[in-house]
Amino acid sequence: MTGVLVVDDDQHLLKALRITLQAHGYTVETAADGEAALMSATRNPPGLVVLDLGLPDMDGAAVLRELRRWSSAPVLVLSARHGSSDKVDALDAGADDYITKPFGLEELLARLRALLRRAPEAAEPSTVDTAEFSVDLGRRMVTRNGEPVRLTPTEWSILELLVRSPGKLITQQQILATVWGPAYEKEANYLRVYMAQLRRKLEADTGNPRHLLTEAGIGYRFRP
């Protein structure tokens, strides 16, 4: 079953697309703004993305450019904007196809099928290697010096989130919302405890980490 991420701030449309896509055999994640979309795509990489350009927190083209830094998933852009310049901008940002609102669900489904036919077969999830440890994203395993490292589910969720965006600063709020839920976005002490545990398990020098880096007061960054 192909996973589809649908991004739109119209809750009625999100509900309709979820029902329709699930009825046609897709698994569906939804997001109502750009930040939530990027976090969802990082946590659970989709096979297809349906992306509205008019989002409340950031332009859909900006979401698309960020997504294209690490994902090759086909993207169908949908928007109420009818100008050709908007279509060109979206395609230049990395969109694979474009559909204008209002649209018929049968047309949208046909376009998604066409994108899947053109898309290359997904590669197996990669293994990320550092000088200290290796992370197998597909098997959800970590090894250090050839020996498996036992991580708790929470530790794995944090590590996976960072490893899937190498070099990128992930804010404390983003990690807390993704791993624990939106109600925990201010509980930075939770995160500090788990990051200290990860460093003890993975870093050679926990006082001077090489790979799990802190940006003081802001968040964390993974450096391969």
C-alpha cells in the first residue's frame, strides 16, 4: 500500500481526501500546515505527496523545496491559484504535476496513478554510518563497533528524526511535538534527558559529542 501525505489547511478537503484515498487502497497521513507536513514526512516518508500551495504558516513552494532536499517522492500540487506563473514556480520547486481547485476526485486519482507509474521503484532504506556508530533505518537497528545498541522506542524516535535530516537543525519543539505530541512542546527537560542517554550509548566522548550536537536553547543537529 502506497503512503500518501495530504497537506491542506481545509479540514473538509482533508477529510474527503483521506476517505477517498483510503477507499482506493492508499494509507494516508494529513497535515494542515507546512511545518506539520515536513515533520510528518520526516517521521514517516511518504510514497506520494498531495500539497496545497496556500498554507497558513509558509508557502507550499517553500515546503516543496525543503522536501526536495532529501525526498524524491512524487508531488502533486493543488491550489486555487490559476496563474501560469504559480504553476511554473511549483514545477521549478520540484513538483511533478499540478491540479487546480476545484477538481474532480477521479481526475486526482488518475493523476496519482500516473505519478506512481512514472516514479522509480523506491530504494531500500539506507544505512547511515558515522565514525562511532551505524543506523540502519530500514531495520530500525543501531550498531557500535559491530555490536548492536539497545535503544528504547523513544530514543529510537529521536535518533531517527535527526538522522533523516543530516546537518539540519531540528528545534526542541519539533522533536517534542513529533515524539511526545503537541502538548509536550515546552517540556525541554524530557528531551535533555533522552539526548544525554543517546550520547552515552553512541558517542565516544559524551562531553564533546561529534555527531549528536546541541544548538543551545534552540535544538539539535545530526552530523554524520
